[in-house]
Amino acid sequence: MAKDYLNIIERALMMGLSDKINAVVTGDIHIYGQFPETEDLKFPAIVVQQVSSGFEEKFQGEKITFGSDATSSTGEIYGVSFLVHLVIDKETTIKIDTTGNGTPDTDYKQRRLINWLMLNIANSIMEINWSDYEEEELVITERHLAAWRDIGFIQEVQWYGATAEFDIYFLNKR
């Protein structure tokens, strides 16, 4: 039976984003594992949504070894795709450290905040140290940002938003 890699990766992704982003802002960036009810939504919001998973690459003979386990097991490279949705309302203001001295000093809001969050979410995902969050042995082999898309403003609700697709590949040992 395979370990619970998909849930481990999803939790690590959410915790890693929260730890990195919230370390450089005043206030909280709220991370959700699913779309919250509208009345429960707090801004700025990041929603991590798993949208697909499956075998990426089979190994010849399907035998693998990795980590501290020297025994040969059946496995493959497995992939999981996430959509990361970013939503802020028109009134959201976050103070950000722009000087690098560790003290948030500049107010960002609206489109400027969306742009800052897009870049820093991408950077945070690429910089996550998976061993900080792993509950089981986990080997991430690759991670890719496909693209930010649907970047814009919804006039009716006064929300700014953007969506990115991230693909994460790992060794799936069965």
C-alpha cells in the first residue's frame, strides 16, 4: 500500500506557503485547502486546489530505492497538479518589507498586492524545503509553475484575483 503522499504534499504546500508569505507581511494571508463559504472567506485568500494526479514516468522494471531505505521497492515518478487561487478584495491592504530589513514598511493593495503575491507565492513554492513538513519519507523530484492566468478584477464583487497551476513530481514507493 502506498503512503499518503498526496495529502502530505497538499498539507506541506499549504503550510510552506503560509510560513514563507506570512513571515514578511503585517497581518495574515489566509490559506485554504478548499473554497470556503463566502461568509467565512477572509482576505487576502490563497486557495490550494488539487486538480489532478497520476503516473508521470514508469521505471524500467519498476524497481526503485531512495532515502535511507536500501531495499528495492516497486514505484514510479508520480505527479500532482494544484491550482493556486489568489483573491483579495478592493479594501485589502498589507504592509510588506520592501527594504529587506525585516520590518514591513510599505502598504500594498489592489493590483500592486496581487502582483507581489503572485511572484512571492511562486517563489515560496519553489523554495519549500519539503523535509520541514514531511510526515513520511518523501522525495520531490521536480516542481513547475505552468502559468499565472485569469489575472484581473471582478467589478460586481470588487475582488482582484489570479490563478496559477503548479505541478509537483515525487517518487511514489509502493
